Amino acid sequence: MTDQGTFRVKCPNLSCRRLLAIPLHGRGQMVRCLHCSTQLKVPEGTNRSGRRPARQSA
Ligand SMILES: [Zn+2]
């Protein structure tokens, strides 16, 4: 369950909004949502390799 090689990006399609598992090497690239086929750009600066303790999640 701890995929260290992936991070999550939310689908921008308002009628989908699923969390997609993106491989780390996919940063900055275009990927396609598996659920609605919307193309989205993966942000490059998403570094969540477990450095912060998950404290602030309201
Ligand atoms: Zn989608």
C-alpha cells in the first residue's frame, strides 16, 4: 500500500475527480485519466516521499 514510486494527482474533470497514481518519473508530463480519459499535466514539484508527518489533514 505504500507505493514509494508513485504519487497521487486528482483528476481535473469535475465529474470525475478521481485520484490517479502517477509514477514519479511522470512528473511534468501529460497523462490520461483512466476513468474519464481527460488529459492532465502532472505537476513537477510534488515531492511527497514521507518527509512530513501527516498531521495537518483536516
Ligand atoms: Zn478523470
